[in-house]
Amino acid sequence: MKSLNICFIGIGSIAKRHIRNLVKIAEMDGYQFTIDAIRRSACGGEEDVFSYINHVYLDVEDTDGMYDAIFITNPTEMHMATLEKVTKHGKNFFIEKPITSYSQIEEAESYDPVPGAVYYVACPLRYHSVIRYLKQQVDPKEVISIRSISSSYLPNWRKGVDYRKTYSAHQSMGGGVSLDLIHEWDYLTYLFGQPSSVVYMGGKKSSLEIDSDDYAIYMADYEDKILELHLDYFGRKTMRKVTLFTKEDTLVGDLVNHRISYLETGRIVDFNEERDDFQTRELKHFLDMVEGRCQSDNTVSQAIKTLKLTRGITGGQS
């Protein structure tokens, strides 16, 4: 049985999902996880995940020894300070997206990784069946144009939670649609690489009670194709799609309904998948990195490049 000591920094909704999925992996793949947590209050809570947590600490300095993996799942604005603090306590690091807020990008660029440690910045949509299908089945050279959209209503994101009190609502906490939905830029660059130039528009247009951006719109240019990306917090009907205009057909990848539609031929490819399925695949991939079976495919430096795209900055720009 493979035994790993794991620590979570922050126990919000995404950390709880990761913990539940780790428990599934333990049952399926023969792992034994000892899970600790660092949070503002040492009290555990009544949620089901706390039954899987060994110890809850107020500070990483209160912990004993070295962790095989540390999950940094606290608010975006705290990621880099947390990573600096926990570096000496962990062998490998899973950092929730985005790597940091744009205002702290210099701190991220100056971070000195520990040689031999794994640094992986979360990019779960790469493991979504729709994106995996497009990666495997579509030749990027056959694509002339890409249109991507992620539109949803922020107050509906977290059931039972006042959206005005979440990090998403506040720019000072690293919130805003361009960062929250950085997934789109991640999977687009995963499929098509870095664009040569990007035009960006962002701001707030809705009546949502937030001080962060509620829309971001991009036009990106490649040598052989064009890309359009629309992100917003105010769409009442959740929509997450990517449309590929190829030389022979038009493909619509629907990430909400887990489906690929070929508009010219009428072919439909359905995937019987739930959200936890692709996020579990991501965790398994991270564990493969921890055990040395593969290398990180979204390092700190790679995540910084994606973060810059959220402000329309490409590799050739300063």
C-alpha cells in the first residue's frame, strides 16, 4: 500500500472536493493518505470531509515533519506568500489556479523552486473528456478559428454562500472573472499554444455587488488562426463551450453537457461524465508526478505565462 502524508492550506469548497476525491482514489488505487489541514480556526467543523482529516493546525509551523504533498487551496492573493512559507515543509506542491493575482506576478516570477520538488498549478479542464477528445482527435493545423465562452451567474456559484463575501467578488483578494475563469486560457493554450498577440477588454457592466471585473473579452492572433474568448459572471444560463471552425466541419465542445457536436456531419459524441471524474483524473496525474512517473506539465513558470494572457500580455510583450 502506498502511503503519503498530505497537508491542505485552506479548507474551502475546492479543498473539500479534492479531499473527497482523494478518499475515492485511496479506495480504488490502494493509497493510504494521512491528511492534515491548516486553517484560521483549529476547529474542524461538521462537514463530512473533516472525518478524513487527521489534525487541524493554525499554522504550518505547528506541524510535525515533512509532507509528501502540500495543497495550497487558500485565496489567490495568498498563494505566493503561502508557497514561500511552506516550502521547507513539503516535497511536492499542488497550487490551485491561478498561481497568484496579477498584482503579485513579480513575486511569482522571483520565486526560487526547490530542486527536485514537483510544482503543479491546477488545470482541471485539461482532464475534461471534451478537451481530451479535442487534444487527441483534432489537428490544430486544420483549425481556422476558435470561439470560446464561459458565462455563468456568480451568485449561483457556491450554494448557501453570499457571493458578496467570496474572494471572487473582491479584486483585493484576487477575484474577478479573468482570474476565476483562467481555465479557459489554460485549455486553449494547451490545445493551440501561445498566441502571437492578444487584445483584451475587461471591467464591470452588471449590477452585481462586487468590485472585481465581471467580464473579460479577448481577441488573439496566431500565424494560421484567430481566437475569440468571452468570460462573464452575469450569464443567467450557465454556458461553457468551445467552437472550432475547421477546414472540413465546425465542432462545438460543450463542457457543461459533456458533448462534442459536429455541425456539418451531424455526428454527436457524448461523454458520460461528472465534474468529479475529470478532477479525480487530475489528482491521479499529480500523484503520478509525486511518485516520479511523469513530470509536471503546468509548472510555476508555465502558469505565469497563462496569467499574463489574462491581461493581454503574450511572451513577446513586456
